[in-house]
Amino acid sequence: MKMTATKTVFASKDYEGAIKEAAAEILRGGLVVFPTETVYGLGANAFDVHAVERIFEAKGRPQDNPLIVHIADMEQLADVAAEVTKTARILMETFWPGPISVIVKKSDKIPDTVSAGLATVAVRMPQNEIARAIIARAGVPVAAPSANTSGKPSPTLAMHAYEDLCGKVPLIIDGGPCSVGVESTVVDATGEVPIVLRPGDITPEMIKRAVGSVKVHKAVLSELAKDEVCASPGMKYKHYAPRANVIVFTGDKKEVAKSINIRYHIDSADSRAAVVLCMDDCTEYYHGCKTVTLGADAKSAEAALFRVLREVDDDGYDNVYFHAQEDVMGLAVMNRIIRAAGHMIVTVKEEKV
Ligand code: TXA
Ligand code: MG
């Protein structure tokens, strides 16, 4: 593709200027990297098929993976959705603006390229004010995937998007670190019972409280069979992956720690650089190892995960041993790390005596 000079505008220094420039670029058919509360997005006018095609090109994204359409207010929803079910309406009223994308029947105004040929479209009204101001100023819905090269960890800092997309996009709006840190919860709300296709900061429990029922798609934590039809195309790709080899360990805390310590010391003896990722309450097991902690709870793990996955590459590690604790780190982080590991999961059984 043709190379472009990439300009970064800091919204903290020139808020008005940043919004104006981003909106103008979108209306010109160009691409803009912009902050949201989840991760940085790579946005284009959702009505402009050529602009949307440029998103796929810049990211190297497979054509069959649909994009999320971002709106600034409820008025814009009418141009995006052909039908909004009662379930969808409740989710929007309860959680918008916020980190949840609601799948509804697509309006004819949204090109098939956006939805990758599906009859549905995922819509989200972000909480981040810069994001909403850009969309409102442009006056069109904005199609935006995460602003990373396809397959790499999503960007939670403008610098991450710059690393991946410099020379491929004209404009990056820097709005500081993303507060949530993992992508939005994706929910199919075309039926009565909402189905979580991708977990995020809005949990299945929160959805159940709002709607009265919820299902979590089985592909959230497991691998799809090769010929299985997938509800959300994004679920079938290896994703979020650093260059380093990632292995996820689950099971009894102490037994997992024993297994990881063994692997780590084999690596050290063979001059391979390894690092352990774990939650605060497990650091005591890894005194002899290089360790990075993701904090004490799901919120801190979500905020840290993608940054840490990029840092392990910057620091040149060969192997990453991830001490998983679903009850502490939550479903969203488990889902991402399983994909980052390409489903390399070791389940450690408790030793019977
Ligand atoms: O937080 C987020 O959602 C970020 C920010 C920028 O808003 N965006 C994001 O987009 O993560 P992306 O393209 O990286 O992920 C979109 C996910 C993919 O897994 C895709 O398959 C799924 O949403 N998706 C989109 N439209 C869909 C549809 N109509 N049916 C099923 N899944 C859909
Ligand atoms: Mg993505």
C-alpha cells in the first residue's frame, strides 16, 4: 500500500483542534486512530465503502471479520440498525455510553463491507468523550476495529497504534492510556436471550441483572472445531499474540507454580529468556523468576494485559508462562490470553499422595 506521513495530535494540548482535524479526515474518506475507553480504534466513515476498505488494508485484516460501528448519540442508531429488539434496547439503556457492542439487524445504509456480508451489525456508543466528540463532529457513524496490526495485542496507548500503523494512517489522536484496557463486550441481542460472543468489562452477570437472562458462547473459552460455523468471526483467529511463545497454565495454584518454576529453570539453563505473568497473590511462588504482575483483580488485569504483552516483546523474552486464575482475573482476560497462546493450555492436576 501507499505510504502516508503520520501525524500525532495530543488531545490534552489541543482538544478542539484534535476533534476538528479528526472529523475532517473522516469526512474526507481517510483513517483516524482515536482513543476509546477500551482500546484505541482505527476509524473511518461507516457509510463510505472505500474508506472502510482502507481499514482492512491498513490492519491486514481478513475480509470476513466484521467491524463495530460507533455512534455518538441515539439519533445515529436509526441509520445503523434496521431493527432494535427489546433486549438490545435494555442493553443500550443500561450500559451506554460504555464498553459494550450490541449486535442488531443491519440497516441498508451500512455497506456489506462493514458487516463482512452479515445481515447484522455490532453498534457501540463509547464512553470516552474524545471518541464521542469526533463522531458527533463528523456527523456520521464511525466503523472502527482496534488500531493494531491484525493478530497483535490491541493498543491501549497511542504509541502502540503508532508502532503498528505509522506510515499507513494520516492521523493519530493521542488521548492518553485507555481506562478499561480490553475491547468491548460483544453481545448478540437479535433474540430474546442475549449471547456474549466476546467477554469484556461488562460481565455476563451484569447483563443478566439488566435483562434477566444471558448465555455465553462456548467459543469464549474453548477452541472451535475447524469446520464449525462461528457466530463472531473474530473468535476464530489467533489474536493478541506477542512474538514470544505464550503458554497458559491453569489448576491448583501451588501445583501450577511448581510446573512453571520447572519450565522456567529449564529455559534458564538453556539460555532462553522466560518471564512469568501472574496476579499479585501468586508472586510469592516466583521469587527466583523474572515476574510481571497484572495486579490484584479483574479491572487491573484488564488495564495491564495488552501493554504487558507488548512489553514482553520489547524486552526480548522467548517464553511467557501465564499463571491463569479465572476467578481473580475474570473471563475477559482469560479469553484474550487463551487466544494469545494459540490455545496452548496446560492444566495442572493436583498431586495425589
Ligand atoms: O472495544 C472495542 O470493541 C474496540 C474499540 C475500538 O471500540 N473495537 C474492537 O473492534 O475491538 P474489533 O474489530 O477489533 O473487534 C470486533 C469484534 C470481532 O471479534 C468481530 O468478529 C465481532 O466484533 N463482530 C463485529 N460485528 C459482528 C457481527 N455482526 N456479528 C458477530 N460478531 C461481530
Ligand atoms: Mg481487534
